[in-house]
Amino acid sequence: MTGACKTGHHPKHHPSDALLVGYGAGSLGEGLSLALALHLASCPECRAALADIDAVGGALLEALPPEPLERLTLADTLACLDAARPERRPPSRHFVPPGESRTPSLLRPYVGSLAAAPWQRLAPGVRRVELLPRTPRGGSAQLLRIAPGTALPHHGHGGLELTVVLSGSFTDELGRYVAGDVAEADDEVRHQPIADGHEECLCLIATDAPLRFTGLMGRLMQPFIGL
Amino acid sequence: MRGLAPLSSPSMTERDPLEPTDEMSRALLAVATVRDRAAFARLFAHFAPRVKSYMLKLGAPPQRAKDLAQDTMLAVWRKAELFDPAKAEAATWVFTIARNLRIDALRRERHPEVSDDALAEHEDDRPRADALLDGAQRAKRLRGALSDLTPEQAQVVHLSFFADLAHPVIAERLNLPLGTVKSRLRLAMGKIRKALGDEP
Ligand SMILES: [Zn+2]
């Protein structure tokens, strides 16, 4: 499941600068940020770009007009310091419990282990597990497992939809996506993804859409929720 | 500098190239190594009023903004050991802490981040091309690049960092097509990467 980790392989499909800026600035919803983080984990190029974006955040922070704090605040804070337990640098490689090694660590807060996750059958050859139910901002994130050779219905997108491949691959009109690759789809894109490999395609789909079912998930859900 | 632990610099005349040059990074290292309270007070005087300003800009009421500034500085104290001056300026590191606290407090969401653990799952990691660029030089070039942005580019960069709005909403507010907002950000980041020598 951590196919993105194979040595020497770097993703070819990257998020736009606008998305990376949104991630670094902290203006993306949690679902889209999770998709970006999964890509960043396997993409040194985008990690370097993000370091520059964080540095922009630092420079902008320093350029803000200082807002005076009452003199007591420093004294208050100093008084709290002894109670604040310092965090140590974690050991570089931590122990991964058996059976969990195939679940990317970024997903663990949401699903625990992939193998034990409550997968639902959504359509023939398609199973899904919801990671992040709709947030107040309307974002969401789910994992899909798509059997080899399965084509998803042709669909457009109501909002922004990001798909990150975790293992396996899919192909649509715009290209072929393998582990670590990000597909960014919005209003202008209509596509028909097909899981094209010999192995199942595992991908995360995240949206930052308004509160209505749109995009790939919407099309898949329609027969099930009677939209 | 009081409290700066000897970073095994063999001679006092030759500066260790890895030793941070800016005062705030030195203060952070002093907190990390010897829990230097005077250094912390300097960090507080510099950053706390700016973090409060950041929180206010992002919609926190004044009392909340003050509390979040204080929480950020407490996190700076606790996490100081995780600061790596070879990777980031002090301001960059403080910004990421303030950003994450804001998302948690004002939006009740998490900001998923690639931890060192997650990177350990990936064996291949290129060294940063700019690792050789001196920290102070990087900081200067970055500020130069920011002031070289066109007003239109600077506007979308500022809105991205301070408005907590998705780019389609920013486009709507500015009465621009989304593509224009995205291309301004692309051009702005291109200038910044070029100034920092990160252009691929
Ligand atoms: Zn990338």
C-alpha cells in the first residue's frame, strides 16, 4: 500500500503552485491538506517548494505590525514555562506494529490500519472508506479501492477534487497516474478514470466542495442515496 | 551571546558555517540547549506581538488572539529542540507553529503534515539544492523577492496567507477568473524560487 515509497520513483503529476501555497498558508480544508501531505511524503521537489512557501509565511509574519501585548503576558508565560514539558526529537525510525506497516502514517489518525478499515462496497469493483466526513467548510476525504480494469463513470466536477494514488495506477484522458501522483480536477475537467494495472488501485479522493454531492464521489453515490 | 551552548566550534575566530547568523535563531538554539529564559524573553518580545497580529488578521477576537500568541510562544519553548537552523529561519518555524494552532483553534481542523517518521518510510531524499546558501543570505534574498512582486501578485499572496479563504473565493472577491489568481501565484512563486536558487 505504500507503493509511493519505492526507491528511485518520484511522482510525475504534481499539485499546482496555488494548491501548495494554500497548504503552506493553511487556507485549504483538512481533506485537501491530507491529499497534499500524501503527495509531499513522496515528492522531494514539492517539499522543497513548500519549504520556500513556509519561508514566505515567516517573512510575512515578521513584516506584520506588532500588536502590543500587556506587560503581564510575558510574566504569565514565563510562569508557565516550568510546567511545560519539552518535546524531544523523536527517534528517526519508530517501531511500527506488525500489520500496520502497509498503512501510510499520515492515514493512521483517520483509519488506524487499512486492512481493518470498514470498507463498503460502492459499486462493482469499487470499495470505499470515509476518512473525513464533511467538515464545516464542506471538505471531505475518502479512500477508494478500485479493482483492476474497472472504469469509473464519466463525470465532471462541481468543485475542486484531488485524487492521490497510494498504490496501483489509473489512467484517464489526461494521463497515467501512479503511486504519489496527484490529479487535480475542477469544473473544466470531465474524465473517465480506469484502474489500468494488474493490481488494485488504492487512492485518496479529497474535495473542498460546497455542501452537495459532486464529482466522482457524487456519481458513485447517486444510485445508493437516490440523488 | 549568553546561554549559547558551545556547538563544538573549535576556534573562536572561525565561524562554524552551520551556526545560524540571525539573532532569533541563536535565541531559539539557546532555549533548545540550555533552556535560556533571557533568550526566550527576546523571542517573546519579537514574535508574540506579531503572532497576535497574525491571529487578529485571521479573525480571532482580541482576547483569543492574545491567548493564541501566548500558546504559540509556549509551544516554541516546548518544541525548541525540534528547530533545525539548517532547514528554516526562526520566523519560518514560528510561523508554522502559529498556523497549526490557528487551524486547530479557529477552524477545529487538523493540518496533516509529513513527519520525519513519514519521510523515513521513503528512502530516497534529495538534499536541498539551497542547503549551501547561508541562512542570512537566504532571508535577504527572500525579502528582496517579496518586495519585487507586482502589486497584483503580492495581493494574492497576502490574501492566501491572511484571509483563510479558498482560492475560488479569493477569485470571486477580486472579481477575477480563478485561472488568473492561480497564474499570479505561480508567477509569484517562480520569482521567489528563482531568488532562492531553487528553480529546477
Ligand atoms: Zn510534487
